[in-house]
Amino acid sequence: LEMAGLTDYEVHFIRDSLTKLKSSRGEEFNQIIHELNQKIQFFFDFSECPLYVLHELADVLGNCLDERAGQFNDREQILDLLLLIRILSRDKEFSNYIGETKLMAYMFHFSDLQDKQLLAVNDGPWDLEVRLEAKKVLCNVLYNSEKARNLFCGYHKLVESFSSLNFQCQNAFYDLRILFVLTCLSTVNSVPLLDEENILQKLYLFLFELKNSNQEPLSITVVDLAIETLKVLFTVISSGLTMQTVSMNDTSLFFNNLVLLCRQYLLSTCECVPKYQNLISQVINVLTLCIPETYPLLIPACDHDLTGIGKAYRGYDVSALNFFVTTKKNLSGDCAFFQSDTSVIQPTLALLACMARSNPVYKKYLRSEILPPLKDVHTRPENDVSIRGKLVRLMTSVTNVSMWAANFLYVLCNENVSRLVKYTGFGNAAGLLVSLGVLTSAQLKNSKTNDSNCSSSTDSETEEYKQAKNFINPVLGCVEPPKPNPMEGMTEEQKEHEIVQLVNQIDNLMKQGLVMPARVCEDGKVHPIEHVLQLQEGLPETHSSSSDSD
């Protein structure tokens, strides 16, 4: 939720409320807390409020909890106090301040994650609503405060909440969120402690229980829990700390089981499409960390036709690639979700490229979906409405996903330059070719030779492509409409004049530093040159005709 920062009116209201709280007791105190919550509950930026006001407010709340530690019979009063602390904990400075105060001890207490080394409060246990509100506060404080993260020691209780078969969904949800914050922002401190709790196995078993104890389509509650679990699983695996003491056999077995479970989630359905897309995105993130040798488990061999949503391709069950079909539709439709969040596309392309490299059958299936035989030879690749066009636009975009899109297309083209140019155009592929160092004429010629020897390239050519092949502009990747010759009707003197003008303009651009002449060297990469005449180096010599020599 994006909200504007506090105005002078809200800052004055907070100051006034603080003054009243210092001298109020009982119902009057509770009423002031309630009114303050109503006034600032939708604000997330408290930078306009002076720090000393926030600090004094934290002290007042801490003193209030001290005075009434044994008298909290009114749960509504507790919830109002916790709500105010949660709202204020959105501020980094406030969270840092309370990170080592008695307020943290009370948050651990109300959330049932009490640390014995801190202030001990004997009341409780509190009902679910109080515990959930306190855990929401912890999510904010632990996210904003390194002090609070270093202070946290309730890992055993966090893991315990979803390890039991009788787990409570909302309670487990916020425990997983707290775990995600800790494992993401305090990896060195948290992961070794969680490793003692056998965290990977427990997360896997919890995911397994969620999937196999619920009917399709999965409810939103189940999907939310699975998403949070996968996020924690991703941060724990990516840390690498949990794998250091595990044998190779145990590691392989774990990833085998995890990939099989991920396949089940890829084949699942959900009541809410956006939630399902988020779930698939998290599954893909986890799969990118798995051992590539386990990817064949995603697409097992099958010896019969599949029914329903199942799909077979050349003896393999490719049903688990339904996530790719969804991605394909969204990409080809320029879905705003994929346009605004390239972090969704990047792991997807990375996974698909790795899968394509691992097995030629997977590569052929993906190529058939993304790069079918060319029929429309008059549309530039980047203007194509298919997924090929979207990927070409991505590979030339100024985003962190451009090289991933280019690499994926390169893999689908059997890492063959000539075939890549065929589907994308040389202009669009130039950036990738430069980074790979394959721009020399010898390398391009070798690529064409290899491509001509590859039967799948010529066999896939359509009649439309064969007829227009000789008229296709390789730079554009399509048949270029005829254009009038700009020098038609000019005399030789006029042509020379235009050439001189062009050279002068290029020279001016070079002097201003707007362009830098360069050439492709033997290493296949582009290197700058000091003078334009260097471009002539390496060119074949032209021999004068016999009529010009005596």
C-alpha cells in the first residue's frame, strides 16, 4: 500500500497524543491509543515525525506494559497497543530503537516466542489474535532492525509451529514470514541455528503435507502457506550453509524428492490466478537452485497418451511445463505483470535454458513452442506478436533480463549463430554475439557451415521462407520493402560531395565524443580504433585492371 508521508497535521496529532498519554490512565489512555491508531494506520512513512517523539512514544508504551504486566485482562486493550506498535514499526528508526528495549521482550512474549534471557512475563499463553498481531510486529521490526535480528533466539518455536501435523494455518504463515526475513537478512546467524533443527527436511515435509492433504484446486490459504515455505526454502538452500555437512548421497536424494514435489505443484491448480502465478514463480526460483541432473524428473518418460491437462511429446510427459504455457500467453500478450517485474521472467528463462541444455528432447519441445518454422517473413522479429517477438524485444531492452532472453534463444538455436540470426535478425543478436566473441568472419562462416549440416534447420523451413530466403535482409531478419535509391539521378560530383559531407559529420561526432569507431578483432569482440583508416586493415587488396597498367 503506497501512502504519502505524514503531514504537519498528523505530526502535530502524534505530539499531542504523546503529551496526553504521559498524564492519562485507564480508559482515557486506551481511548487515546485507539484514536491514534485510527489517525495513522494507513501511513508507512514517518520520516517527518521527529525521532525524539517516536522514541518517547516507545518509552511510554513500554512503561505502560510494565505497569500492567499482570493486569491484561482486556484483550482489546492489548490488541490496540500491539496495533500501534506495528504501525510505528514500519519506520526503520523506531524499529532500531525498540530493538534492544523491553518492548521486544513483550513482543516475544505476546507472540509466544519468548526468550528466557529477556524480560520474563508469566501471563499467557495468549489467544491466536494476540499472537498473530505480535508476530506482525516482529515481521516489521526484524525486517528493519539488525539489532532485533541479532537478538532473536526463538528458532525452535518457529520451526515447531509448522512441524506439527496439527499446525494452525495463520500461525504457521507468520512464523514462515519471520523465518524468511531472518534467513534472508541474517543468513550467517540464522541458517546454522536452523540447520540444527533439520530445517530443509522439515520445510520439505511441510510442503509435502500441504500438497497431499488438500484437494485440487488448492485453496488460497494453502497456496499462501506454500509460497512462504518456498521462499524460506530458497533462502536456506541459496545460503549453501546447510549443505556443507551433508553427504553427496543425501544431497542428491533430497533434491530428487524436492524436484518431484515441485513437479506436483507445477501440475496443481488454484482458485485464484494471481496467487497461482506467484506460486509457480516461487517453485521456479527453487528449481533454479536444484542440481541440473534432477531436471529429467520434471519431464518423465511415458509410453501412453495422456488425458486431461496432460501433454506428451516424443515419449515424454511435458505436462509440468504448463507454467511455461502460462508464461508464453502472458509474454505474447504483453501482460503488465511480466512487464513490470522482470524478476519473474529471469528465473523462468534461466530454468528453461538449463533444461534445454540438459536434454535434446526438451530443447526440441521448447523450440517447437517458441521458434516454430518461419512463415511470416515480412514482419521484423521484434514486431512479431508471438512469444518470439516478445523475447526479441526483451533481449534488446535495457533491463537485467535482456541477456537471459538472448541466451535462452541462443540455446534454442543449438548455440548456432546463423540460426539465431535467422530468427532474431543480426541487429537484435549483435549484443549477444559481441559478448560471446563470435563476430569474426571466420566464426560466422563456420557457423553457417555447421548450420547447413544440421538437418533440423533445413527440414523446418517452410515454403514461404524458402521462396523469400534470398530476399531477406539478415540485419533486420525479414524481407525489407524496396526503397528508392537516394543517389539516383546524381552526378558523380554530387555523390562525392555527399560522401565528404557524411565523413565530416562523422568526424564531428567523434570529436564531440558521441561516437567511437571500432572494429571486430580476431578475438571476435569489438575494440575501439584511433583512426578511421584502421578499418581498412585486414581487408582484401584490390588489384588494378590490365587497362590501368602499362
